[in-house]
Amino acid sequence: MKEGIHPPYYQATITCSCGAEYHVGSTKQHMHVEVCSRCHPFYTGEQRMVDTGGRVERFKKRYHLD
């Protein structure tokens, strides 16, 4: 490797909004993520629908999914 052209490499701390912390190698020291493998619906098996402004009800009403 050439000297002086690579960014510094740190032992980074990644913090999720659920409170989980992960330690990995990265060029940034600290990162914050909203979803991780501990709280993501795909990995947890939970199905969550976030309703913003009645969109879910409007969709169900439009396509008669009651």
C-alpha cells in the first residue's frame, strides 16, 4: 500500500435507535442508524405498518380490503 493516501481507520461504534451497539472497523468513528438486525421486521418476524395520516385506511377503503 502507498503511504499517505489512505484515510485513517478506526474501531467504530454504530448505535441503533433501539439501543443496540455494534463495534466494527470503519473510516468514521461513530455512526447512528435507525434500523439494525435486532429491530428490523425482516429479521424479527414482526409485521409493522406505520400509518401516517390515515394512508393505510385509505388504501384498504380504496381496494375494499376490510
